[in-house]
Amino acid sequence: MIASMIARRRLKTLEHLLDRSPAVVMLGPRQSGKTTLAREIAKARGAAYFDLESDRDRAKLTDIEDTLGRLSDKLRR
């Protein structure tokens, strides 16, 4: 119960921040739900999600212009 209350509060905060800024960084201890929450938000918004611990995602970011060009339909202007 408490975990879901915290998640809902964090979700509301993150959605507010994303309405104001195109990118948000989440920091916190391991296994605290950051990745799950970020993926849920990205899916709901049709947004791109990059996991900086993933070799594959980091490789995509080495050529940021190409990656963002492919994601132009998901970028806010």
C-alpha cells in the first residue's frame, strides 16, 4: 500500500516535470522502481526511453543526431 502511494506521488511529480522539460533524470537506490516508472511513463507518452546502463542504448547515443533524427516523431518542439 505505501509503495503504491509513493509511486503515485512520484508519477505525478515526474509528469509535471516532463510537461515543463523534455528530459528528466531520476536518481535513487537500486531496486527502488526507477526503471519501471520511467518505462511506464515513456510508454504512456509515446516517448523514447534510454537506459544508460545498457550498452545498446549507450551505443545509440554515440551518434545522437542520427538517433534523434529517427525519433523525430517522439520529440516535442
